[in-house]
Amino acid sequence: MGPEAKLYKKFKKATPTISYSRIENLALPGVPDALGYTKYNQFFTIEFKVAKANKVKLSAHQIAWHMRHPYNSFILAEHLGSGALKLYEGSVVRELAACGLELEPLCLGLEACSLKLTQLGA
């Protein structure tokens, strides 16, 4: 299992009230890793990224997808060395690609990131 699959599994376990559908799709490049659905009837997409350094590797297709879908789309990035977990809104995908993990996140840490997505639509 790769590092991003492990991150997905860890985050899914931390958000048991969210229903996830994993999206494994080579036909539509850029589509996020998962579709989530909250107990408040709110859909969202989430891209899982694991970074060894400051840089978050996002493909041109991923950047374009988040630019076209800036609302209720998220990127969850984990720094491998420190284990820091940061949640970003899709609307800041260009800045995230340029600044990496130095960009101020929407949420920091597993608990805060979990709570933010769990409460979508509340």
C-alpha cells in the first residue's frame, strides 16, 4: 500500500460519519482521490497527498480540476517527516502548488481536519 493510500485509510478511520467512495480513474486525469458525503447531506471531493519535503506534487490536471471546482473540494497533505497534516481548499490549489506546505492551511492536524470535513453542511 502506497503512502497516499495509507493516508486515505487513516483519515477515513478518523471520520467514521463520512461515507467515502474511492475514485480510481485513469480515464479522467485530475479527478480527486475520493468523494465524501457527510451526515448533513453534503458532498465534497478530497485529494490525498504525501510530501517528503515542502513541495506538494500536483499535476497540471489536478490543478485544473480544482480550479474548475473550487468549492467543496479539498487537498489533504501530510508531511512524511513530521507527520503534520494540513487541509487546503481546492480554491488555493495554485498557491499550494507554488508555495507547498508553507502555505497557511485551512486546518492543521488530524482532529481539526476531521472536524472541518465532518461538519460540512451543518
